[in-house]
Amino acid sequence: MGGHGPTAVSVPGARVVLRPAQAADADLLLAWANDPATRAASFDRDLIARPDHLRWLAAVLGDATRRLWIAEEAGAPIGQLRVDRLPDGCGVVSIGLAPDARGRGLGGTVLGMGVAAATRQLGIRRARAVVMAANLPSRRLFEGAGFRVLGAPGAPPGHPEALVLEMNLGLDMPAEP
């Protein structure tokens, strides 16, 4: 999957970089996914079993319409961002920060970098997020980045607590080769 090179941006007092995730990141990603706060903010609150996670990760890494990045600050992993490109050109964004990285103002940087990289690499024209309506930190993060609340269209079936936010990127760019 070409065009997955690191993307870097400076933030006050730190350097944040997105790098493509690899199979070797499986345990780190699973630990973040099974963090109690992450599970509480998820549509499926059950812990994720390692074999299920490994199958999921292999599918993501092998799919040309998806990107998964690890965010690093000063060389230390601080979170992940995934974008899944839908056939209509919309990129569905998922972001999660490591427990010790939360509350430090890094989410907006990681989100902005990931949307910009997905625009270049996947050619997305809109970005969408689906969050639990009660997950105020996620809602504030996405709204602060320019996402607008659409309501529940596009929410997972059977989840009336879902809130869909979307941002029109105003671009019609081809994806990088």
C-alpha cells in the first residue's frame, strides 16, 4: 500500500507524527482498545479477544480503502487513528488516544493530521464520525475540528445513542497511487 509515509506536525512543546500501523502494533492497539474508558465509550462494551483483534487488524492492514496510523509524540506511541473510505468518497474516522495521552490537547492535532493524510491517500471528500451521544469529549473533539452534527443517519443499526458528525472537505482529489 503505497503512499503511507509518516506525516509530522509540531505542537507546543512536542512533535507529533503519524506512522502507518503494522502487525507488530497489535498488542499496543489491543491494550488501548480494551482500556476501560475506551470500552465504556464504545458501542460494543465487551472486551475484545486477542484472536478477534488479530483478524481485524490483518483485515484493516490488507485493505486498500482503509488506513490505520499510530500517533507518536517524541517517539512514544500516544494513540491511533483509522479512516475507512466508503464507496461514495466519505471517510469514516475513528480515533483513540492512549490513557496517559488524554486531556493534553493532542486529539485535535492527531485528528487533523489523519484527515489530511486520508484526503491525500484515500481521496476522501467528506469525513464522518459516529460517536456515543453521551461521549462529550469525542463530540467536542470532532465539533472543534469542524465536524457538524447530522443526527443518527449512518449510525450503527440498533444504536439510538449514536451521534453522527460530518465535515465536508470541499475537495475532489484522486487518491495517491
